Amino acid sequence: MAQEDVFKKIVSHCKEYGFVFPSSEIYDGLGAVYDYGQNGVELKNNIKQYWWQYMVLLHENIVGIDSAIFMHPTIWKASGHVDAFNDPLIDNKDSKKRYRADVLIEDQIAKYEEKVEKEVEKARKRFKENFDEEQYRATSPKVAELLAKRDALHERYQTVMNAEGGIDLEGMKQIIIDEEIACPISGTRNWTDVRQFNLMFKTEMGAAAEGASTIYLRPETAQGIFVNYLNVQKTGRMKLPFGIAQIGKAFRNEIVARQFVFRMREFEQMEMQFFVKPGTELDWFKEWKERRMAWHQALGFGAENYRFHDHDKLAHYANAATDVEFHMPFGFKEVEGIHSRTNFDLSQHAKFSGKKIEYFDPETNERFTPYVIETSIGVDRMFLSVMCHSYEEEKLENGETRTVLHLPAALAPVKLAVFPLTKKDGLPDKAREIINDLKFHFNCQYEEKDQIGKRYRRQDAIGTPYCVTVDHQTLEDNTVTLRHRDSMEQERVNIADLRSIIEDKVSISSLLKNLK
């Protein structure tokens, strides 16, 4: 099945089983805005807990805050967002659709890579067991031609993105023309010029319109950490190096929002700013790269599905930057950014506020502005990566197919489903008794509708790792049938043992223990 079709099935599955709904759907929806359903919010909260506990519980020198969405407008002037937070946009005159010009070019680069993979797959089918992929990639003229085109385009793209004075908008359009990039809707190449568009949402604060002041919905959560640096450092008596973590909503007026919850106008970030002594930042940058990759890989999705993508073009405030990319159905895509931001942010806020934002080192009697290592992960992108990797349409030995989410047990919305075999003979009461005992320890669900097989399938589809069936034997010896989601194996266990069997496997700590 084509990866595009797989992704469509995942999107459909998210709605059908209560993970993600189009926002305002009864009013025909609102573009690139989504609501998380009853199962989606549980999975999302578990992801946030996994991140928060890793950052705050496992690191003695990292603390958390929760800053406001509304912030003083000068903050965004100091951070550069007012003047420089722009996307290069281009319109197709025939379809009247607007696109990000840089995304069109990046997609074209990806198409060359996709063509290479198609050539490899064709060769694999042709040569079968005699196929040597490494040798084929090194010797195939067609692969060499495609890679040369990709590299030439990538080099040219970097030139226009890093032009003196900002992005070369004319050069960007010329690439689109030369590469014969067409509008996906109209199929034509009738493009306007490329122009810049600021991504921040504006609103007004004040009781009366004439006295209202313009403020912005925050486009990132990082600035809330920077403006609270002194408050946290002093009240917490924090010594360098130390970090401040935060989870919160951010808002960007994305013109080209796409790929479901991957790029939205309202999204959630998990960010940690780690303050260090100048001169040590690149060592800490390397350290946090390793720590963050280990966090991702502890989920068990396979190291081959992750990679670092180091930035060719650095932001004006950075001296090192990389992305953690995950293999989605639509290619390797960024889920987390790690940046060495130097002392730009604290210095800018000191300049614009007129306040001294420094750190006093009692050991050296020095005062200086700390440098910062940032780790920033999109909750929604992380949610999507988990869903994409976990989704499977599994063919069974009896010829049937089951749809199952192989979610890490600690992230699953429901940890245990309890079924009475029938609705009579006291079996529902016994099932409720089990639920009432275990619900204080992990999320449980009771279900009695339909045959047992159908109930298993529904729980498979939402990723429930364990199911318990209460039958007539239960009333005799207090044992139940425990079913495991992935293997579908069943075993007879004592009710008194259920908590000890399940609890550790479904707790966030079970994931954290995979990390050194």
C-alpha cells in the first residue's frame, strides 16, 4: 500500500476512534485547526507526562514554569519576531492558492530522493535475493543523475536562503520556474512574485476600542522562559548550568498548514532552555543531542526511524542547530529542534527592558550573560509520529485482518479493559469490582456490548495493551483471562495479581527506566 494511502487511513482512524476531530466540524470546520477527542487527549497527556517527568524528575537542575500566552508586545520586538518572523509566499494565478515558496522547493528536493528510492525498489524486485543495495546505489547511472540534481538544487536553495540582507525572493521564484514546479491544484506554473508574510496573530487588549493596545498571541513558548530567567534563578537559587522547562500553546498564522496535525495554526510545544557558562555551550549542545535522541528511541520505534538533520542555515541568534527527524509516511520530518542560541535572547531583553539580566558566579566573582541550549519539541508532531508508527493492519492466520495500534503501553489512552463474558449471573458486578480496585492506579475501561471478539478488536484499535475477561470460572476461583494486545496471547491469572502484573508496564516510569 502506498504511504500516502496509509497516512489517509491513519487520519480516518484518528477520527473514527476518538483521537482527533476537525475543529468546529458541525459548522464545516476551520482550516488547520483540530480538536483532540477522548482517546487523543489521553495519549497527548501521556506524551507530555513522559517529557515532563524526564526533564523535571530526572534532572535535579531543571525546573518548570507556566508562563502566560499574552505577553508585553515589546518582548516580540526584542526577540525579532515583529521584524523578521516571516514566511516567503507565492500564489498560483490560476488556482488562486497560496503556497510557501521554500516548502515547494523542499518538496522538490524530496521528490528527487523519492525517485532514487523508487529506482532502488525496482532494482530490488528485478534482482531479488541477488540484490546488493549498497553496490547499486554506488554504480547506478540513474541514481547518480538524480542525486546530482538533488545536490545542485539543494546548493542553489541554500544560496537564496542565505543571501546577504535576507532571503533572495527573486532567486527563490527563479528556482521554482527553472525546476518547473507546478501548482498541485491547477497543474500550471503561472506564479506570482514571492513576498514575505508575518506569521504572528494580532489582537487587542483593553476595555474600550479607542484605548486598546495591540498585542500578539505568542508564536513560541521560549520567550516566556527568557523573561522569567531572573525570577527562577533567584527564587530557586539556581546555579549554572540549569534549565527551565515549559509546556504550552503557541499560535502561528500558517498560510500553508498541512499534513493533518503536523503543521497547524494552534499547536503545543514542550520546550526546555538550558542556561550555561559561555564557552561551554557547544559541549552542552552535543550532550543534549544525545540525551534527546535517547529519549525518543526509548519508545522502541527503532533507531532507523530517527536521524539528525544539521542546519545549513543558522538563525541569526544561533551558533549550532539540528533537528531530530522521524520517518513519517510522508518522509523524514522534524519533530524536535535543538539549538545553541548563544546569549542573544537574554541580551536582547536586557537591552529593551533596561534591566540587567546576568548571572553572578560566586566561584570566580564574574558577572556574565548565560548562553542557552534549547530543546523544543512539538506535542502534536510527537503525537502524529506515535500514531503513524503504531498503526498496523495485521493479517491473522485465519485470514482475517485486525487494525491495531501498537502504542507503547505507558502512552496508551486506556491501560486495561475489563469485560464480563455475559451481562448476567453476577459477571458485570465482578467486572465492576475489578475496575473499582484498579482505576486508582491506571486508566481502565468497562465494556459489555457485543461478542468478546468484537470488544477485543475495538480495544486493539485504540491501543489498549491489556484486556481482562470475567467468566463463570472467575466466580469460583477469582481468576480471569488476561489478553495481551500485540501477541493476542491469553493467560489465566489471579485477580489479586492483576495490579502487580500490569502497573509497572503501563507507568511512565517504565519508559524512564529505559534511559540511563
